[in-house]
Amino acid sequence: MANPEVDIRVFVAIPVYNHAATLRPLVQQVLERYSTAVAQFVVVDDGSTPPVAQDLAGLDVEVLVHRHNRGKGEALLSAAHWGLQHGMSHMICLDADGQHDPVDISTFIAAIQAHPDALIVGCRDFAQEGIPGASRFGRKFSNFWLRLQTGVNIKDSQSGFRAYPLFIFEELTFWTRRYNFEVEVLVRAAWAQVPLRDVDIRVYYPPGAERISHFRKGMDNWRLTLLNTHLTLRSIVPWPHRKISHLDTAKRSERGVSAFHPLRSIRRLLQENSTPERLALASGVGVFLGALPLILCHTVTILFVCGFFRLNKVAAVSSSQLCMPPLVPALCIEVGYYMRHRTWLTEFSLQTLGYQAVERIYEWFLGSLIVGPLLGVLAGAITLVLAQRIKTAES
């Protein structure tokens, strides 16, 4: 939902590091097309040699200068802080290497007007010829990690052509400052409930000999690996992520949610804008995974699965409590034992449950493949009925 108090003032920012050949033509195109639609144009010189100011002489553009190269993330942060100081609401960023077509700025402006609270990412057209194989793979790889960490699925998480609502930079803290910043800002924004949206854009990849890239495969890939490891581990920790105040209108509350207080829990979870159907699916998944013999890692597995499929983690973890020992594991073992021996396990002793623990775990696994789905469907059906009744009663 858009923030009704937003007074939309858009500026364009172009981070630059040694792109002298493409910079001035790019800035001229932007100025010619959008001098009335955009409030200001900013170029961040991130330690270029020679400095870019002389290449932009005579053009109506603000130049911010880093004396030394500090990374693309730092350049974007400098531009964002400049925008906040000058009363801007949104920043459209595009790369200085000529890959992005300034014509697409109009697409971003329209998207900002329709969704002022969203972080909007340009999806490059990879259907054309000449797209490097590494770029195709990198996009798919990055999209996978973003979905795993946030549950959000966008089409081109590596694209640098974006529109940022500047409140992100007021309320969130970022650790990275180089190319990995563009990954981190998407993840932390998604965690903060900022909508992530796609718009289709053009892309131009010059021939290999003409292509200018400052991405260092060794060091920058290592930085991305460290960042994705950190973000993935953080995504499964059952501790609330930092939220942006005016977006957190649902007043989410995870305390007091329990499978043993279903009506109260469902009522609270419905306040998070979860639909009855999504809550039912989360409950069913939680019970199914809870029935499996995932000793010491039930919660981690549930959080990973729910994060990937954008299911309510609290509902799933709470529902899995129904599968705590001894009842459901014992039922799974009984069913698994019957599947193996065509008779029921009637003797419960140190011999059958202790010394034969490996066999019991195998039987637990076999039985959970039958019991887990059945209990999951039952839990989901009950949750769906209760959630629909609560929602009807409160509407």
C-alpha cells in the first residue's frame, strides 16, 4: 500500500568509475529527455582517473566526488544521502557503461507513481543475442539466493537499473559497500516489508573488446559468497527482522502464537494480511515437516522451506509443535514397523527403543511419509475452516 504522505520528487543518479568514453553521451541523453520530469541529475565520481567533472563541463548536473574508489555501494549511498538532504523522495540509478537505455527512465517514473513504497528493479531483456553466458548464469544464481533468503521472486536481482524510495536509506543499515551492496539492499528491504517490483528494460552489451567492467571475479565473488552465507543464516534465525515504521501497519506480533491456542493464534496471524489459504498451507507444511525424523533441525528446515515458498514461518513452526514427542513420533514408528513387518510393534522396552534406535529411526521415517501428509492435510483443513470463520466474523 502506498504511503499517502509521500510527495514524489525523483532524481537520477549515475555512479561512475573510469567510464569516460560513455559518460557524457549518457548524461546528455538523460538531460535531453527528462529535464522536466526529473528534479535533479547527480553523478557520483567514485575515484575516477582523471576526475569526471571535466567531461561534464557545461551540463546541468551535480557531481559528487570520492577522492578514492570506495565501491559502487558507497557511491549509491552518497547519492541517496544527497537526495535526502535535498528533499527528494526517490532515486533512479543506472550504470555509466552504456548498458542501460535512458529511454526506460520513463518506465521507472510511471512505476514510482503507481507504487511509491516499492523498490523497483529493471529486468534486462536477455532474449536477444550477444548476452554473455556468465550474465545469464549469474542472474539465475542471484535470483535463487534472493528467493531463499526472503521468499521474494523477482526476475533480475543483479540489474543495476533501479528506483529506490529514499526512506530505505533512512531506516535500514547496510554492511556492504561494493557490488555486493546491490544484493544486500534487496534482501534487507524485502525483510523490512518493502515491496520489490520488476519492470522490463532494454539492455546493450557491447562486443567483448569494448566492454568495460570493474567487477573482479575473484574478490567480488568472494564478497558475494560471504554476504549470501550471512544473509542465509540470518534468514533462518527466528528473530524479527527490522521493519520500516510506516510500512509495518499490520502491527505484527509473534508472541503468544501457539498451536495449543489455535483461535487466538489464527486471529493474530490474520492481522498480518495472511490469507486463510496461505495460513492453512503453512500449517500443513509445518505439521508434515514436524512429523519427519529431522532430529535437532526441524525448525531450521521449516524456516528454509517457508522462506523459499513465502509461507508464514510463525504459523508453520507453531503447527509443528503438534508433532513433538512422544505421540506423533510413536505413531510414525508404529506405522513404519507395520510397513516393514506387517505386524504392530507391541513391546516398548530399552531393547526395542534403545539398542535398536537406528531401526526405529528408519521406521519413524517410513511411517512419517504416511502419517505426515495425512496429519498435514488435517491440520491445514482445520486451520482453513477456523481462519475463514474468524475472518468472516471480523469483517
